[in-house]
Amino acid sequence: MGYSRQIRRNRALSSVSTLLLCFLCCIFEKSNALSSPVFACDITGNPSLAGVRFCNTEAKVEARVIDLVGRLTLEEKIGFLGSKANGVSRLGIPPYNWWSEALHGVSYTGRGTNFSSQVPGATSFPQVILTAASFNVSLFQAIGKVVSTEARAMHNVGLAGLTFWSPNVNIFRDPRWGRGQETPGEDPTLSSKYAVAYVKGLQETDGGDPNHLKVAACCKHYTAYDVDNWKDVHRFTFNAVVNKQDMADTFQPPFKSCVVDGNVASVMCSYNQVNGKPTCADPDLLSGVIRGKWKLNGYIVSDCDSVDVMYTRQNYTKTPEEAVAKSLLAGLDLNCDHFTGQHAMEAVKAGLVNERAINKAISNNFATLMRLGFFDGDPKKQLYGSLGPKDVCTADNQELARDAARQGIVLLKNSAGSLPFSPAAIKTLAVIGPNANVTETMIGNYFGVPCKYTTPLQGLAETVTSTYQPGCSEVACVEPDLGSAAALAASADAVVLVMGTNQTIERENLDRVDMNLPGKQQELVTQVAKAAKGPVVLVIMSGGGFDITFAKNNKKITSIMWVGFPGEAGGLAIADVIFGRHNPSGNLPMTWYPQSYVEKVPMSNMNMRPDKSNGYPGRTYRFYAGETVYAFADGLTYTRFDHQLIKAPRVVSLRLNENHPCRSSECRSLDAIGPHCKNVVKGRSDFDVQLKVRNVGDREGIHTVFLFTTPPAIHGSPIKHLLGFEKVRLGKSEEAVIKFKIDLCKDLSVVDEIGKRKLALGHHLLHVGSLKHSLNIRI
């Protein structure tokens, strides 16, 4: 680049920076005006509200809602069907913006949240996929609790709402999905446990009063949503063709757990259609399942703006009014954005929907706000009223962000004697790669303003002298600087390469097309490894996996780590693992496939199970038996663990009623419900599996004990399925006993071809690592 061109570029950047600073100042100035929280029933400011029943905190929620709805005109009611609720000044109800986000920290993606000089930032935890790699349920809940504390603190100074549309619990079905980074991975058991724990952390109703929420969580995107924008397939128009079996045993379990076990306050329906019907207009999915079978205590909200999409993009209805009516009658309560509010009145006038349906919808919305204390007056005088700016970005919160990243980092390769590095032995460290000195990349999408950043380069440089060379000017890596990078590697005692992606490669509305590192990253990695005189650590920063077989098989690349998008403290966490201050304990929450896999599997094929007739290989570790680069649950540590089985039954005999048809004819499976499910051991439905775990290495470590089962080959059952997992920390030569409680019909059942749970009779193989145990279920 010539000198004059560089000057012009600097002037342009200066102008952009000035405009950006002015823009931020305007935002902060505007949000500083919101020095007080938004709430209804301000009896101090409006004494006439003292005798109004919907403001009476002693009355039951249902009675308060009935009173409030009865006071509203139809036009006012319609104003509460959209995410930016109008409010009713004559009743002391201010406008309220429902849309806030808290995927891995308080985010400004939603329009209900702002940052200001009062609260300039919030703790930014690792993107969900990395947190999930910790397989630590208590960590999931701890993060949720911190996020809700910071959210409430911001609400109390008028910077945030109370309704947060998180978490994303969709299954990471296809490795190219741009939003896989937001999810807990490909396994329904892990996703369900994450969903419940994070929701409980956010809402803090666990063990308390379910009618007093700290904030309201929302599980999304319901359901079978995992294609955004791949080739000619777009989420707005995609019809997910899903059979009943896959729906029941893959796509629905995390949402069911959210509602039934997590008591989540909201579920968000998705853009896509499922088997020809938009999810937000499907009465079976909404009224039938979420509110009917699962008994949702809360509201159902559309993705933004799904109701508009079903009319304008999907052509599912002939008029906007019909789209509004169909969604309300299906069970939708709240439309993210304005479409429903614009067309609901005309829908009523046309006789497509009646006022009764609108009353039902807003009643669910109001009940949620009442559980949050929105109608209880000044929140500073309520349970969480003491929270404020002092509770955001605390030292403890930031340390938890660092620890969460450490716990999630997955060590995939480690040649003998490579990691951890000894600071005394590494005098010069070469830090190379387009993600080596990044900030925003580390926090993924749905982000806010972090408390602060520590880049990988900064984290490593805090321990040893480090020299930096990006090698590529951006992750697309069109023109790598191979010479400079190789020269630096040749002069250093060790090399850390930080490669991968960012939101220009994988994100919402952008799916990947292959499993290769972007651009010429592979060439850069190979040339640097060839030139290096010391050990080479390859760090992959990304939301999804890659075909890095070239690096796995390259002896010059001594170690490989996957760090997801590790959050604001990512650089510190990476350095902690590389220099041995933390013994890695993360495990992959998704399969890393070879490039050949995606070349023959279209993203649009929703089938989980393989199909021999057309060569379809199936998806995820549960159904795909082919070659992998790295497998689900892979992960190394700096020590070793042994397992020993202590207790597990070899035979479980079921007692059937005398008139049960399987007493007179041979059956391969039974319904996973009924008296036989409780006649296992002394009338109970569960039994214990106990294992002894011993650290046989030379240093303390944290270990995840995975209990899998391989059921009998019936009803297209999985190759193996995760029953449960437990974390244990053990010192050198220390041991512990891990107990798994197995519910026979819940945990050892499979889903048949019509979506019904069945208990398979015959041999089930339980396994933990190389330890295997045969369990026979018989009549």
C-alpha cells in the first residue's frame, strides 16, 4: 500500500471513528435519561391506583390478570400483542419492550436493553457451545444466575427489561449451521440438562416461589430449526420435513425439559415450517404440546417477525389479517415486532378471530409480567431492589467468565512432552494467526459490551515474551503472509497458531458450505509448522468443527485445542491451559466430520437416521457410524483416569399384568409407561449404576464421567445414547465413587417409528470409556 493511499485510509478510519464515537455518545446520553426503571402500579405517583385489584400484590396472579384485562378496550388490548407494548397511561401502565437477550451475558441485540455510563458493560461469558463443552451442570446454572443478577441490576436503573429471550436449545444437527455456536451441541441429553440449569439460573425459582421470577427466560427456537441460509435454502421459507420418530427423540426433548423440568416462562416459535405448517401457526405444536401436554406457565412468543414471514415470504395466508388470526388461534401470545398489532383489529372486524382469543393471549403476557413484579410498583422496593451498577462486572463475575472458558476448552491432540509449556523453558513464543489478537471475535454473536477484553496474544504475553504475526489480515485468509509467519516461527522456542472463524464465516443468517479452514489458513498452518524449530500448538477458535485431518496427522503440530468463542477472558483461559495453570477437562459437544461427509449430505435433509437405500449416512454420534475427525465427547487432559464398575444389575425382570398381550406372544418392546415400569426393584422404577474413578496420572485433574447405552437394535435405535454425565475433581492417586440413577422406562427406552416411547427388551450395553457392562431386560 502506497504512502498517500495509507494517509487517505487513516483519514477515512479517523472519520469513521469520530462518527462511531458520536453515535455511542448519543446512545449513552439517551440511555442515561432512563435513570429510573420502568414499572406499572406507581401508587406513590398515582394514589388512585391503591384500590385497583391488578395492583394488589396480595391478590393471586390470576385474579389480578382478570381485573386488568377487564379494564381494557379492544384497541388497548391489541397494543399488548407486540413486543413493544404501548402501555395505557390512564391505568398507570407504561410502554414496555419485551425484547431483551441474554444468551451468554446481557446483550444489546434486543431493543429492551441499553448500556450507558451508569453500566458501560456486562460480563460476557463464553459462547454457549464452549460452555456446553464443560459438561458441568452447576456451571450452567451459575452463569445463568450471574447473568440474571446483572440483568436485574440494569433493570433497576432503567437499562434493561425483565424478559430475556434465551437460551437457544436447538439441536446442532448439521456441522455447517451458522447458529450452532449458540446451542449446547448435538446431544438431546446434554441440551436438556443445559436448558434446565440455565433457565433455573436466570429465573431463580428453583426451590422458591414459581410466581416470583428474577427474570423470565425463553427457550427457542421451537422447533426443528437449524437451517439459516445455506445455498438456496433460507430459514424464512424452509419447510423442515421431520418424521415423528426424529421429532420425539431428537428435536423436542430440550424444549420439553425447558417447560416441564425448568418451568421456563416462555417458548419462542421459529421461522420455519414443520411438515408444511409454520410453527407459529400450528395449533398442535403450540396449544396442543407446549401449553396442553407440557403445561407451560407463561407466554409463547414468535421469532421476529415470524407472523409477517408466514404471509410475505411463505405465502401461507392470503392476507395479513389471516396470518394474525391463525397464529393467535394456534396459541401465539406475543408477536416479536409490530405485525400483529398492525393487523389484529382488521382480523377481528373480518370475523377471523374474536376478542376472546386476544384476551387469552394478553392474559398469558400479563401473568408473566406480574410474576416478574412489573405490576408491584417500584422494583427498588422489591426482592431484587438492592441490585444496581455495583453488581455488574464484579471481580467474581469476571473470574467466573475466565473459569467457564477454561472448563470448556477441549484439548484434542497432545504429543508426549508437548503441553503444558513450562514458562522457564519457553524464552520466546511466536503467536501467529488471524484470531491471535482479536476481541469481538471471542464473544460470538448475541453479544453486549464486555467488561473488558483479554486477547490470546495478551494472555500469552502475560506469561512469556511473545512476538506476534497475524499471517492473514482476516480470517478469510485470501493472501497469507507465509514468509513473515514462517520466519517468526523459525526464530521462536515454541509457536501458538490461533486460527478459525468469526461472524463473517458462521453466524445467524449465514451457514458454512464446507468443513475446511477458511481461505488459505491450512496453507499458513502447514508452512508455519514446517518452519518451526519447537513445538507447535494449533488453537481453533470457532463455533463449529473442521476437517483438520492434515493437522491431526502432522507430527510437527504437537497439540491441537478447540476454544470455541471463549468470551471476554478468552485470552487468559487459553494461556491458563497452555501453561498448565489449568488442567483441560472439556469434551466436544458435537462431532467433527470430514469434508467428504458434507459433500454428500444436504443441510435440508432433516432425517437423523441413516438410509442404506440411498447412502444417507445419518447424523450425530447417535446415528452416524462413519469416519470422524474427532468424535462427540473427545477431549484430553494432562493426567489419566481409570474406571471400575462397582454396582449395576445384569438382569432386570419386568412384571406384567396377567392380561398383558406380551405374556402370550413374543414381544421385542413394551410401552415405556405402565405398571411394569415400576416393578423393577422393590416396586421402584429406577436402579443405581456405581463406578469408582481413580486419577492414575501425576497431577490433579477434572474428569467428566460419561455413561452411554447401546440399546437393542430395534425401532431404528441409536448406535449409542448419552444417559448421563458427572464431573469429578481428583488429586494425584485420588479416587471417588460416581453414582448414576437410571430410570428404566425413561432412560433405557427408545422411540419407535410413530414417535412413541418403547422399552426395548433384550441386551442393553452400558459403557463408560472402555468399560462395558451388559444389562438384560426381560419379561
